[in-house]
Amino acid sequence: MKILHGPFNIGNQPWSLSRAERRLGNKSDLVVRSGTWFRYPADRVLYDDTATDFKKMAKSAWFGLSALLRYDVLHYYFGTTFLYPGYAFEGVGRMGPLLNRLVTIDLQLAKGLGKKRFMTLQGCDARLAGEGNRRNQWTMCASGRCSAYESCVQTLDARRSRLIERVLPLFDRVFYLNPELGHVVPGGQFLPYANVEISHFSPEYPRAEGKPRIVHAPSDASIKGTQMILDALERLKSRFDFELILVEKKTHEEAMAIYRSADLAIDQVLAGWYGGFAVEMMAMGKPVVCYVRESDLQFIPPAMRDDLAILNVDPARLTEDLAAILERRSEWTELGKRSRRYVERWHDPDHIAGAMIEAYRSPDSTFVLAPAGVEVE
């Protein structure tokens, strides 16, 4: 089976999944439009920042169309394809409908050619900020939190709604990595992160002695609730002796070296789910603190919900919850072991890739993801 992943590598999910698909005997490539400062890998990068906008558009479109002749499966990410930019053209008069047909022509041709079409949504590509603000007490989608909130409710939410209503139906199957999207993406299905090749990580469990080292990676401080975390930890300094490390503007390789020295990780306290950073930390055997929104858990497998190894905190009582975790330092090693077992069961790229291959072969069949080591009946 010939599988294409693209046009972005966000969080390293496409790369790890494509490598796992290769290990299962398939030809699986990751091709991206351009690289990022995280320096995540790809098999091919179409252009760099020196290219003109026209050259970028032309190269991406040409590759997207030619891929229809070279691959059996097209697996796209972040609500985009090599032609579709992630939004519909509005306000351009009679040219609007024509442009919208042109940027989805690859999907229409792929369907006619019998190619399988998959989309994995990763968060803000389909998150409706206004709807989430109304539904959730705690969310980054609010004034004074995410800097993009006003733009979302004024413009981007409408674009995302059009993506959900007009473009996603052109795919055989749609997955989402954040269970909150289950509220707004009909017919979509939750998929766990496959961003970490777990066998490459040797567990380094928390130390029992010395000043505990806490890491937080504010890749987007407003979305992750970084200021709330810093304020809570500042209030706890008089009661607990700890070292806080903020991992910012590092390449992925540089960040990983810092993560290995940690005893505890704090991921995010507004999104309602954990990110790829948390999976990396759990693979290293670190306990991870995060806010997990109860109302979103209906969209993940019940067995995964029962296994969940995250140390859940309530944003309304963040200081108290962090204090309780710091008081339980004697339990961190066992919690780290539980974290490692959890990622082995639910975030193993080889296991997830096996389920994906079955989905590629039979997109209309029921997609069932059991934990690794458990046979699907």
C-alpha cells in the first residue's frame, strides 16, 4: 500500500505514524509544504521561506495533483491538503465558487480515481471558539486568554464551519486528536497521538531525593494557561522547594534533552486534553499534570478513559491541586511507571498504524482501537 501523509508535520504525529506504517511493510511518505522551527523530520520539503507566494502555491498544487497517480491513500492533516489552504474563498464575487472548486479538485479527482482520503484534525483547525466558549467553563477560547480569540469569533469560526460542512464530507474518514472536536465534527472519530516511538525512550523515573525539577513547555503560553501555572507555583514557593524549567524556543532535540532530567511535567490547564508533549514525558516515565475536561471523555474509548494516567487538575483550584501533587512526591515514581504503561497501551505508533492500515483498506468498516496487547473481537 502506498500512503502519503502531509502537507504539515505538526507535533510529529504524521512522521511517527508513517514510519510505523513502513515497518508494517507499506510505502509511506511524509511530504510537507515547508519546515518549522521545531525541525521535525519529513521525507521531502517542497519549499523554503525564500520562495515567492506564487511559487509556493504552484509547487504545492503540482505535488498534490501528481500524488494522485503515485499513492493509494492520501492522509492529510490540520484541515488542509496540498491544494486546499484551510479556508473557503468568500467575498470575491463570482470567482468565489470557482476558486473553492479548484482548491478541492484534488479530493474530487481522488474520489473518482478510487483513492482513499483521510483527514486528521489537530485542534484549532476545526475548533469553534465561540461555541467552545459558550459550552465550557474553562477554555483558552476566551478574551484575555488566547490572543486569536477575537479573530476566531469574527472570522475564523465561519471558515472552520465551512471546512466541517463542505470539505470534510469529501473524505472517507475524519479523525481528531483532541476529543473536544467530537462536539463539532459529526462523523469524526477520536485517534490517540502516535507522535512518539516509545521503544526509543528509556524510562527515567522521578528521583526520590533532592530538589524536584518541574518542566513546562509553553509553545503557546496563552493556550496552555502558562500564566495561571506560573501564578499557582509562585504561591507555593514558600511551602515547597522545587526548580521550575520553562522550555521555550528549542528545537525538538534540544527540548528532549531537558525533558529527560525532569521529575514532574505540567502540560496545559485550559485545553481540556493533553498534547504531544505529555505523551513524550509519559514515555520517559514522568508523571504529567494536565486539565482533562470530563464532558469530552465521551469521545474516547471507555477502556482508555479507565486507564488514563494524567494527574488531572481543576483550573478553579489549581494552586490547591498542585500543592496536593507536590505533597505526594513519594508516589511520583509509581505514577511515572503508570504513565509509561499507559503510553505503551494507547500511544504505540505500531499498534495505531495497524489499526490505520485496516481503516485504509476498508474505510466504511467500524474503526475500533483496543489497547496494545488486546485483540479486537
